[in-house]
Amino acid sequence: MASVIGKRQNGRTYYYLAESARVNGQPRIVSQRYLGSAEDIAAALAGEGGVPARSRHLAFGEVAAVWATLERLKVAELVDRIAGTRSAKVPIGTYVAVAVLHRITGPGVEWGQWWASTAAPRFVRPRLPASTWDSVRLWQRLDRLTVGQLEQIEAGLCATVREISGAGPALAVDVPSFATFVASVDPLAAGRSDATLAGLGLVVTGDGAIPLVSRAYRRDVPVVASFGVLAEQLGARHHRLTGADDVTLVFDTGQHSQLNLASGPHFVGALPPGDHPELLSRPATARRTVDPHRFPGLTALDTRATVFGVGRRVILTHSATLHAAQARGLAQALSTATRQLDGLAAGLAAGTYRQSRDEVLSEVARITRASRIDRVLSTRLTGTPPSGMRLEWRVDEGARARLAQEVFGKQLLVTDHDDWSVADVVTAYRARYHLDSTFRQLSEPYVAGPAAGGSRWYWTDHRIAVYGLVCVIAATVTHLMRREADRAGLDLSVRELLEHLSGIQETMLRYPSTGGRPRTRRVLTDRDPHQQRLFDLFGLLSYEPKG
């Protein structure tokens, strides 16, 4: 029920449109909208002041969708229940949730600047000014989280994710290039001596690669635990939390030497395609479509081969998208190399390039060092004295065609899961790349500590663990969103999903004053069909401004 109510302030009456409803059986005002003074209302009815004096755009779509998912996961409530609020004006759970929101929607942007550019201050509670949100205050609070509390928070999120996604297969993956931590915001000025390299091991869901348990580890120490040891530790923690024993290791080319594939856990991994040329030479007619809905343009040959002395199931896949990307990459590399070779040849012919023969050969090797260039580009240097040297080059189009036919778009996977479908094997292997791409998007190339009055910042193991948990929660949120979009028929990467959502903006219109306070109206920008589907999927109507 709507009604207009008046409030006296400084001797003047200002009016509000109040919406009333029954709450727990009692009538209550559930929302109020400021209308202005009687003069403001009269001017509005007369059509005066109808043109806004200025407008401002705020980030809404991705911010509201991420916040809705954080609320669904009850991240703030979970952290507060474990760490306690300590009667703080801003509970630590709110700090963690806003830190995750910032990590997803504004990585690399200063906190205050990011906060003021979003619609978050309208629906994040408690309502606080932008000055509250800065990196110094954040770390003052996050530093208080103990190791035990970090583990409890992760355990609580693991239970919530399994409740949402189900108890399907779990995958152990390694992201060795998770982050580089530096004390200074300018790593070149500070030198690299203060850099701390960190990797991240995770156990994730087989459906959606949503993190369940994780562990950040330092890579700048004399002895770094192998992926096999790390996976065993993560698998044990996953078992303690869920009771599930089966964790499948996902490894990339070259990581197999760290694993015990003979008697260890189940695995899905990649092999160098060149190790099995007999499979690369098989015709395209030997491959079958994998799943046109989940993997459009992907075909596969499901067979067996001897791998590391043991007969294994191997799957040769061919992706049309990857094929096109590799062909473009080779074309660009060839264009760059031939242009540089032309310049070098012209310099030798004109006598302006006066280096020794060995130096010229070294320069040619540098120019042609790009991957696969040597298979299609041949060079010939004649003469010995600088004045007599001449350089020739040619592109072997036949070799280029064979490269495209035998190599481009192909990956060779190996697994001991004989009962899995090809699509399930491909999904498991791609989990690592989805996570690697997500963490590259969430984290800056160099993660610097806050500038706290000029004092030096030290990245301790504990602070790395805290930062890692924030990023893991961010990955949990984005991968859960991606999984839900996929189930709704929207095949989008995390980056594409956030880009679509970011197109939904909130416009704040400020109208000139007619004697009282300036009137402000908030509206959302128009949405295309994709944006409307995401708007409905993530329930953004609840966060839409009410005029």
C-alpha cells in the first residue's frame, strides 16, 4: 500500500512516497522514496525542471550479480560466525565479501575509486562512505584471521558448494603461476630481490571447476613440494571434509614426471603430441564429434597406446577454434620474421650491416626462434666477409600445409578412466585452463602490499594464505556463476560472462533544485537479449534502483 507522508526538517516539510506492508503480522513501512518539498512536487507536475542537470554512470550488472552470489553462498555470515564481529562498525565478514567483490569487478583499481564508481554503496550493508574501503583498513582486519579460521572458512564454503553443485567427481589441479608478490607497487624500481613467487593447488568440482579446498605455496624456496605431494595433501583434506576418496589428478605436459601414474590416484593429463606421430597422421575421418552442445567444433579419436611403458587410453582431440588460433599465430609470426629477414638482407646487400658471419647467423636464429617457424621457413646465408654476405629465405608452403593438417588444433590426452566419456575427460582436462585463466583475470601481474605511511610491507606466508583465500572465494563465485549460465544455455567464459554483465549500467540523473534538495533518479540502461537472460538468471531485479 502506498501513501505520501510529510516530515518536518529545519522548519520545512518534505514529502516521501511510503510503501507499507505487513511484516510478521504488523503493518510496517518497507520502503520510502523522496519526493521533495511541495514546490518540488508542484514543479514536477507542471513539467518544470524535467531536464536533468547532469548524469553519472555506475557499474551495476557484474557488481550486483557477484554480490547476489556472495549472499547466496553466505560468505559474510560464514566469516562472521567463525571470526566473530568483535562489535566492529564494519564486521570482518563484510570486509572479506567486499574484498572478493573488488577482486572480481575491479582488480588493480584503487579501492576508494572503485567503490565510488559502482552501485554497490546502494545495496551493500552496512552503508558506509568510500573512505572506509581502502587497502590499509582491509589488511588491518584480514591480518587478524588465524590459520585455523581460514581453514574453517574454506570448510564452510566447501560444504555450501557441494550442497549446491552435488557430490560429483573431484579434480586436483595445480596453478604454478598463481601470483608474484612484491613489497613495492613498482617492482622495476624496487628490484626483483623482494619478489615472492607463489603457486596454488586446488581440489575443484568436476562440473564447473568450482574450488573446494586449496593451498597457496611459495615457489621461491630451495625445495618446492611436487605436484604429486601437493595433490596427496589436498586429497587428504578433501576426504576429511567430505568423506569422498576419489580425486582425479589433472596434469599438463611435462608434469607426469612428478606423479606416480602406475599405482597412484586416477588421472587425466596431456602428452606432447609429437610423442605419438602415428596418431597425428590419422585422417580426420577417424575422429568423431564429441558433444556439439558442450564442445562445438571439437572432434576426437578415442584409442589406446603405450604411454610410459604401459597401455593407456589416449584421446586425440581436434578443436576448430584452436586450429584457427594457431594458424593465425603462425601467420603473424611468419609476417614478423620475414619482415625482419627482409630488413637484414637489405642491410647486408647495402653494406650497412657489417657484423661477422657468426653474428649474422645468431641474428637469423633470433628472428626465426618463434615456435614452429623452423618447420616452414628456411634461410640461406652465403659469403663470408661482411661485404659479400647475402641472405635468402623462403616459406615452404607444403610444410605449412602439413603442419596445419598434422598439428594445428590437436591435443593428446591420456587417462586411466576407461569408464568416462570423452566429453568428461575433456571437461576434466580443461578445468586447469579455466582456473589458470580465471586467476590471471583476478590477480595483477605483481601483487603489492598497501602503502601504509611509507612503512615496508612484508608478504608473510600467512598474508599469502589470506590473499589466496580471497582469490579462491572469487574463483568459487565466478565459476559458480559460469556453471549456472552454462546450464541456462549460455556458453560463456568467466571473462565473457562479466563483460556481458558489465554492459548493464546504472545511470544516476541529478535534477536541478527548485528550492529544496536536488532530486536524483536512478535507472538502468537498456539490455540486449543476452543481458536480459543474465539479469533474470541472477535475480538482479532485487538490486534494481527504485527510482
